[in-house]
Amino acid sequence: MINYIMLYKIRKKVKKILKEKIFEEELATTPTSCVGCVADDISWEIYYLLKEKNEED
């Protein structure tokens, strides 16, 4: 079962980190890039990694 609350919290933190990196010019972006889309992809990957770790424990 997917824990959407945990996924939302992960996404929120990832998006904040990405925005900071863009502001500090540590991450290149284009006028059509979507920070939210990248944050979603990264959030899902982190979520599944955490889920796998919890299942192993």
C-alpha cells in the first residue's frame, strides 16, 4: 500500500532542495523544465527505496 502522506512529505523536501540548487545555480534548468516533475520522479524513487528497506528489516 502506498503511503501518500510520506510521499507528499518527501516530494515537498525534494522540491525545496531542487529550488535551492537552482537559485544557487548548482542545477541547470531550461525555460520549459518542470521542477515539480523532477521532484515527483525523485520522490517516488526515494519512497520505493525506503519501502524496500522497511520490508527487509
